Amino acid sequence: MAKTLYDKLWDSHLVKQRDDGSALIYIDRHIIHEVTSPQAFEGLRMARREPWRLDTNIATPDHNVPTTVAERASGVAGIEDIVSRTQVTTLDDNCEEFGIMEYAINDKRQGIVHVIGPESGACLPGMTVVCGDSHTATNGAVGALAHGIGTSEVEHVLATQCLVSMKMKNMLVKVNGELGEGVTSKDVILAIVGKIGTAGGSGYAIEFGGQVMRDMSIEGRMTVCNMAIEAGARAGIVAVDQTTIDYVQGRDFTPTGKLWDQAVVFWQGLHSDDAAKFDLVVELDGSSIEPQVSWGTSPEMVVPVSGRVPDPAAVSDPVKKEGMERALVYMGLTAGQAISDIKLDKVFIGSCTNSRIEDMRAAAQVVKGQKKADSISLAMVVPGSGLVKAQAEAEGLDKVFIDAGLEWREPGCSMCLAMNADKLGNGEHCASTSNRNFEGRQGYGGRTHLVSPAMAAAAAIAGHFIDVREFVGDAS
Amino acid sequence: MKSFTTHSGIAAPMDRANVDTDLIIPKQFLKSIKRTGFGKNLFDAMRYLDEGQPDQSCDGRPLNKDFPLNMKRYHGASVLLTRGNFGCGSSREHAPWALDDYGFRCVIAPSFADIFYNNCFKNGLLPIVLDSTKVDQLFKEMYAAPGYELAIDLNSSSVTTPSGDTFNFEVDEFRRHCLLEGLDDIDLTLQHSNDIRDFELRHAAAAPWVFDAIQGN
Ligand code: SF4
């Protein structure tokens, strides 16, 4: 029978289908960070349970780590916030006690969990990958079945190497045609979330396909899969092709020699069969996608940069209308206002959505030779990992940012969720390359606008949103 | 795991759609390494007028008087009534921990975000999906009658209103069973240890590179 990619990944990891409708799925790779794991390790200790297979886990602290050179200089001991320090120390201690490989705070391979997974080759095509974090779907970009889990499940995976799961439905999101110049993978996923809504993918595994996805780099596909959760889906995946195989080759944990050859043959089968049936197919025309900007407090509240803040009065669904009205108040915006008129205070380029080398390059290209607008009090660039940072510095991108008045930071989640010292002040507007614009997400009372790295960079220079396609035109 | 069979309690509103996990428990409280004590910071940004800090006592913080949980009529509420896509956003289990720690046993909504829904069951918190017209009716009745209580019975999968209307809801059989019995997921899975070992052998034959160890610090 013809199968979807998701069907294939599911079937090849099915340990046991139980009579009550649940299934045991085998987990190939488990990634651990400091926020969602302490209670899981504590649970293991309390029940005196041994982990099932230690050498499949990999850990790194990311959410709480400071991003300034000064605060990072003395490692964990230097973290000023005691509560954050305790959490990072607890991760170190647990990894030490259980014998789990950890990229500790100042290891050059440390970084955001979803950046280091594919970067290190720990997450490979065809694997099942979990992590106590909803953006784990990022790994779907290499053709892995990856999803976020809660802390009880972290403990469950540590103890059994399995997850109790129910099969999801299959959705195909097909992005046809070609993207226009200046339009990026971030705009694609924001447009998708805008179209299907934040609950549109609920209960589904989404496969992203179509010519636009085929033409996209693996890092671009990561940006798309990363935000599958913002469309309500627990997993996003892209079929394996030559681009995937070229990407994974030569990484730290990628197989070599005969195993590599064998793996490649296996991976080449990781795509949906032509005759495979999807429960739902959604199509978008790639050529009509414009650079996107979110105006509200949910990732589905997006409009093209040329657009205006929408009017709730034009919406009939009362729950939706109320949500829009509330968002307008929270965001301090008025219906009909041009997106380019929104006054910005800060710019954040980073997060597991957009902190890889291609993102750094895209942002650097825009700000090169320009100066940050005076009205922007802080524009920060936070690479996703130590390796991304090193690569960017080798290319001189750090200088480009610094010369333009942007801050170049140490790797971590940073202002994506503001668990460390990087946050928005009450009422501040921020052009952010992260994935969530929820109330208070980037700081109490902070107002987030989700955009691509190039758009964020252009906003840092202009002081307001500007269509990066025009901006590039001006600069050249 | 905590079990859930029947429960009756006062219903309180969270009358908006897409309530995300940052609203349920803001991130500054995720720095705890414990599972308990999150109840006082449930819905922190809406409940208090100032910005809450971890490890801070909430006694004496300025309350938002307009927030339902701060109103006398919803005092002691244990059933949360809300709108679609509740719990969207992060996978943080701190969200159900906070609801549970506050005293909620049950959340009723037209739909839930997947990971949150799943996390509830692990903590003896019952998420109930009812269609939006029924949820609407419950909201209206609750607003009209202070002290409005709902009775939930997981054996019969039903919600009963004070006037005796009964609505049935669906729950996956395995989740229902685990919750009713308070079964521990890990124990259940470990009953299949042999299946897991057999699978590992088959899997290693088909994809041996998957078993390359993560090591080499
Ligand atoms: S970068 Fe943001 S979304 Fe990604 S893992 Fe960190 S906090 Fe979560």
C-alpha cells in the first residue's frame, strides 16, 4: 500500500500496537535541556529507575544561559540570576550522574537544542527524535519524525526509550512555484500559519512539499518545520532528497564508510509514495507570498509588510473578533494602521527558528555598510550555537553587525522567551525572528512582531518595518 | 499517577480562545526544578497587576480585581471553562502542573493543543472537549448563576450541569483507562520490555547507524 513519509517513519518505529488504541514508538534520539528535564531526572531517582539506553541522549543548556561575553566568561558560576544558575547546574549534575553527553555552557558546540541536533549529526534522516520542547519539529527538515514532549514523557523516554503515542493524521502542505527575491522560508511558514491558523494542524503530522520546499536549503526547511507547532501540528517533515544527504554528510555523529553507504540507500526511500493519500492537502502559491509581519499576539495574526493592521469589525466570528480586539489593545495598535508605521524599539535576530549561518548571512547582507536607526535602543544578533558563531566570525559577519551598531552575542535562546536577562520592556515593540508573539513572551508587556532575518535587519536600519525587497534595491 | 474518576466543583471562566502556555504560566516561573508550587503563579500576568518574580511570595501583590479567579464567586473553582485551542505554544508541563497546583481538576474547551492535552493526562488533570455550542451554553449558565457547579464522571464520560443537562465527551480508551486507574505509564511500558528489546534487534539490523553511540566529550 502506498504510504506517506509519516506512515513510513511511524511504521519503522512501531514497537507495539496496544489493544486500547495506543502504541509504543521507539525513540532513536533524545535531546535534553535544563528547563524541562530536572523533574524527569528527579522522577527517575525517586523511582530508582535505570535509564534504558544512555548513549542516545545528548544535552545542552540553552534557555537560561546569559548571552553577554562578560557574563559567560566564568561559565555556570558566572550566571548572575541564581535561579537560572541552579537550573543550569542541575542539568550539569544530572548529566554527570547519569553519564549523558552534554555540551556544557562554554563548550564551542553548545547551542539551542534544535540547532545543535542537526548541526552535530545527532539527528539524522529516518530517526525518531524527541526533546522536552515544542520546537523539536525543526529536525523534521532532515526527514526525521521529531516532536516535542512534556516532562513526564522525558522521564518515560529516559526509562523506556519509547513514547506512548497515537498515530496522527496526514496533512500535506504544498508550496508550489518559486519564491520571489527577498522572500524567505520564514515568510513561507508565517504565510502557512496565517492561512491554516494556529489550530489548523492540530492532530496532524504536516509534510511540507512542493517545488518551493524542494528548492529550499535544509536550514530554510528547518525554519519551516520549526514553526509547524505554531500551526498546531506536533510534527513537521520534509522528504529526503540530495540536498538532505549533502547536508548531513560529514557531521560529528553522521555515519561514515560502509554504514554511510547503507544509510544513504535507506534514506533515499524516505519520501511519500506517489499514490499516498493525505487526510488533508493545503496548497499555496509560492510566487504570491510576500515578506510577512505579525501584528498581533498569535502567530496566525500576520499580514504582508505592504499591508495594514486588520479591522476586527470586518470579522464575524465573535471569538475571533474578540481575540483580535484584545490583541490590538495589547499591541497598542489601531485597525487600518500601515505596518510600516509601527514604531519599533528593539530588534532580535536569533532563536531556533532563525539563528543558523544562513540567517546570519541574510541579516548581515542587509545591514552591511549601514547604521542602526537611533530610535532602535537595542538590536541584538544571537547565533544559535557556538559553531554558528565561530563560522559567522570566520566570515567576518560579527564585524558587519558591530559596525552597523548591532550587538553580537553568545549563543542561546536569549530574547526568544526572555528567561535570561535579554528582554523587552513594558510596551516595547520588537522586530523578532523568533516564533511566538504571545503576550509577555519576550518580556512583561513586550510587543513582538515576527519577521524573517532580512526583514528584522532592514527594520533595525530603518527604525520601522520596510519591505526588504525595496530596501535591498536602495542599498545597491 | 493521580487518578480521576468523578469530580464536582465550581466552574470558573477563562473566556478567550488560544490561551497559550505563556499565559498559563509565564516563563520566569519555569526556572524551578520542582513540580509543585506553581499554582500561585497560574495566569500570573492576568491575575496580578505587577510583574511576578520566581521565589517571590504572592501575598500582598496587587490583584487584578476584574480577573475571574480573583472574584469571590469563583473562589475554590476546580473546573476551568475556556475556548478553543487552549494550551497552545510550549510543551512545558508546568502548565498542567500550575492548573493542578491551583486546584483545577478539569478543563473544558472546544479544543486543546496536542501537547498540552497529552500532558494533562500525565498529571491527573482531565481535559474535556465539548463542541462550542455546548461550551457556550455552559458559559452562559455559569455567568448567570454564582456558585455554578459541574459534575464530571469519567466512568460514563459525561458532564452534568446543575439543571441536569448531561453532555457526553470522548476520550481515548487508553487515556481513560490510565486516568481511572491512576496507572503509571512507565510501569505499563516496561511490561513490554521484551518487545522493546526485540524491536531494537530488528531496528539495528535495518538501520545500524542509529545505534552509534553519542559520545566523545
Ligand atoms: S529559541 Fe525560543 S522557541 Fe527555540 S527552544 Fe529556545 S526558547 Fe524555545
